[in-house]
Amino acid sequence: MLQRLLSPSDDDDGTLANDFLGELGKTVPLESLRLLLTSGNARTRATGAFLATFQNQNISSMVGELAALLADDNPRTRFDAVESILRCSTRGDGDHLAQALFALADEHEGVRMGAIQFVRFAKDWQLKFARQRAASLRPQTPFSAIAGICEQWRNDSSGTIRAMLDHAEPVVRRYGLGLAGRARFVVVDAYVEWAQASADSEISKLATDCFEHKQISQHAVWHSSLPAATRTSPRSNGQRR
């Protein structure tokens, strides 16, 4: 079956990859996955990126191959690469975590959404390493602005989120949306409301999706810990949306 994945037919609709997962119990042999991820065939690479999203730390040795796919022409491949880096990265993968964060500036909306989810679901250390390394690799860019805001407001989550959502750079606003949906024992719904009230239509739409489709950690509880007087969106003139 691996050989068929390495030489995909034009009429394959993804069934073969799903059959491969079913046969292996969702654990793909490392060398088989590496062959898929590094193939010269774009469809084979896409299959490899898809299969990688079902793995975890067992493929930590392949985070470099996954990061390379962030430059792939296929946006679905890039999306899956971001998710896989989130799943398998280690504390030694600062550069690769930064590359996943750079997807906040991707030209494709779906890949940007994947990067926002990366911010939302990343472990604290993953997000810290990604943010710091991204700022180092791209100084004087929105990524250094993100690091600066986090440092300036490091003891004030609400201040950090509002500063980012009101920022002039779309990349910073997207990072702010990811922060707004992060679980902090509870998800503070007022933070997501601030994002929903953004004048940036992309941010507002994705924040609305958070409410309507519960695109938040399955372990999170929706409840606002903010006083009622502060539970208003910054652009709503005191009115709840």
C-alpha cells in the first residue's frame, strides 16, 4: 500500500490514505512517513502531511521535514504541517515552532486559520519559544511587535489581548484572536467578544465561529471571570454584541 501512496493515481480521493491508517491503527512507521513527506510528488507530500496529523511525539524526529512543507504550494499541505508541528515539536524546535507561527502571514485564509489554532492550542512553552524565536528571526516585523506586546503586558492578559486586537498589523490581530480563545481554566468569553467586535472582518468572522462552533479546547469551560462592567467589547460603546 505504501508504494501506491508514493505513486498516487489521479482518481485517488484520499481513500487510500484512510485505508492505510486503518490498517496500521493510525501509527505510521517513521521511515514510511518520511518517504511520503519528502517525496517529489506534491500529492504524495499532501498525503504524508495528512497522515502526520494523526501522530504525536513519536514523529518528533521529523519536525524538520514538516517545517519544510510550510513552503509547499498546496495550502492544505501547509495547514496540516502547522497542526503536525504543534503535535510533535519538542523544546529544541524553536526555529520550527517559529516557522509554524509565520503561517499567521500566509496568503491563504485556511492556513492563517490553522496558525490561529496553533496559538490557541499550543502549550505555554511552545507558544513562548515560537514567539521569541519568530521575533529573533524577523526583527522589525509584526512578529517582533507580538513579542514586544507580550513583554509589555506580561502580567495583564486582558491588556495583551486588547492591545493586539487593536493593532494596525493583521498578523498581530490574528495572534490576539488565538490568545483570546486559549483556555485559562475557563475560556473568558469577553476576550473572544472583543475579537468579535474587531473592525477586521477576518478576525470578527473567526471569533464568531469560536462561539457558534465551539472552536476551543475540548477541556475548556466557557465562563467569564471578568466583572460585568468590563464584559463589553472595546468597539461596542458599552453594548454587548
